[in-house]
Amino acid sequence: MDVQVFVMFSAAVLIRLALLCFSVYQDQNLQVKYTDVDYHVFTDASRFITQGESPYRRSTFRYTPLLAFILTPNILVTSHFGKLLFVGCDLLSGLLIFRLSALRGASRCSALVYCALWLFNPLPIGVSTRGNAESLLAVLVLSTLLCLECKRLKSAALLFGLSVHMKIYPVTYVLPIALSLSKVQVSRDKGGFIQNSLRLCFNRDLLLFAAVSGCLFFSLNVIFYNIYGGDFVYESYLYHVTRRDTRHNFSPYFYMLYVTSERSWSGCLALLCFVPQLLLLLVSSLMFYSDLPFCCFIHTAVFVSFNKVCTSQYFLWYLCLLPLVLPRLTLSVRRGFALILLWFVGQAVWLTPAYYLEFEAWNSFALLWIAGLMFLLINSLILSEIISHYRPVEAGQKKTN
């Protein structure tokens, strides 16, 4: 490790450790707590695990039991273990971004810059030090992409199967990964379509990837189903499909689901919210599968922006992929900063009525809904700018080191 890398990562570690120390002080002395409520949910679930009971005895634990098992040192060693783990994953994500950027053709200096964009981004720093597990998913997704880039299919498949088990959203990468591994050429010609379909179904790499990732995913599910039964299936998967979260969030669907929550057909309406996502994911898969990191970024940004539940920690799902996308964009620095500023302005506009609703009990639902729609438009504009300024990967441009 050279001096530049050492200094950058040392600074990133010190910032996170300082915030962890401050979080202890704030939690003990101030009314507004630093630690996220989800961290207490994880810890309570782990406590039930150590007592030989189901983690689902903790209400609102909507995750795989594997997460509760991983965090049992919160109970057995120190309550800060989980935060240290998430901070470590946050830093590891920076290393993975650095390595992937180099493999995708960036110079060492540029790769350091893209790595720094993650390491010193206040959002991932805040999310990991507050005790959210999103950095764990970032490591799994980035590691999957790194292994695919290095042609290590078995490792990539294992990591992908584990990432989908940990949180369901990476399953949206299935189609672009399949198209990328089978190297099909999308064609409207009937003969070409049949040939590509056969290639997709009988490609050796694809079958290997599907078999390994599928076996791991289903093995973990069978194990936890045998231990925790239907609670595991519902809380880990079905809940997120049928979920109708009527608490205010960034989703453009939040207010619609709120005002129709007592209707008998509201469940069907919640399922219909997936239709725009599915259509956009299908189109983006067919258009960009040849550049997998870029396609996964577009997929995740679309999934989050059009999801029926959207909170700020979801933004990390695509922000960890953004540094890999930037080298392929022809956006000017000035235009890029303008889009970033617009993104933050959209959040600030939403947070204003959200504050008055949450802390002042004002009836600002309508304003919150309008702000959510505006934020969706901003995200759509940014995505359209990224796509229109995207420069495809040229053959032979990637580095092999």
C-alpha cells in the first residue's frame, strides 16, 4: 500500500471512529439519539438468538436470521460490534471500488479519486456509524461485480446468492448478469431471437452461475425455514412484496397508499406499484447488459426511485456503484455538480414538510406528496442525463491488472 492510499484510508478510519465515539456521547446525553432504531432491532433479535429463541420475537425485524447470527457479538462481546462491522464494510467497499475502477480502465490516480468519493461521502459515513447494515450489502454487491470482472464465476455466484438472501433487491440483476454471461446480441429478427434464446438457456457459464448461486440461496432458505418456519418466509420476503408502508417516505406512492390503506383493494394497488419498476428494469437490462456495473447502477437507481417505500439509506444501494459509472460519463464537472446540488435540493424540499409532520404534527401530507413527486422527477432527470452522457465500454480498453 503506497503513501497516498494509506493516508486516505487512515483519514477515513479516523473520521468514522470519531463519529462512533461521538455517537456514544450523544446517545447517553442528548434527547435526539445518534444510533438508528434499526440497530436496536438488530441487537434485540441477536439477543433472542443467544437465548435460543426466534429473532422474529423482536417486532419489526424484517431480515434474514443470518444478520442476527452475525451480530450476536453485540450481546456476547460488546454492543458496539455491529457498528464496527458496518464501518469495516464501509471501508472495504472503498477498496473494492478502487480495484474495480482500475480493472475498468481508470488510472491509479483516477481510481483513488473515485474511491475517495465513497470514503468521504457523508451519507455512507453517517449510515454505517449509525448502525445500518447497508454497507454489508454494498460489499456483497461490489464483490460480486469484482469476481465477474475477474472471471471468477463460482465466487461471484456464491456472493450473489448470499447478497440476494441478505436483501432481496439484488435479484433485479439476474437478467443483465444472464445476458452478460451468455453474450447474446439482442435482436428483433425471429431467427436471431431463437438463436439467442438457445444460447441463453444452454450457456455453460450461465448454468454454472445459476446452479451455484441458486443452491446457496435455496440452501440458506431451507435451513432457516426448518428452524423458524413461516415467520422466516413472511418477514424476510413476503412482507416486502405485500408491504404497504403508510409512514411518510420519499416514495411517490406513499400518499396514495396512505389514503387507500383501509380499502379492500389496497393490497392489489400495492402490487401494481411494481409494474413501472419491472418495465424499466427490463428495458435497461436489454440496453446496458454489456456494461454490467453501469446496468446494475441504472437498475438500482430505478428500483429505489420507483419503489413503494424509499428511505435515505436506500440511496446507498446505488451510490456505491456510482464511482464505477463516472469514468464512462461525458458530463462536465460543472454539470455534474449542478445535478448533485439539484438532488440535495430535492431532499431538502421533501424534508421541510416531513419535519413539520413528524415534530410539529402539522397536516402537511399533501405538501409531502408533492415534494415526493418532485424528487422523483429530479431523480428521473438525473438518470436521463447519466444515460444520455454514457459512453459504452470499448473492447480492449479495460486493464488486466
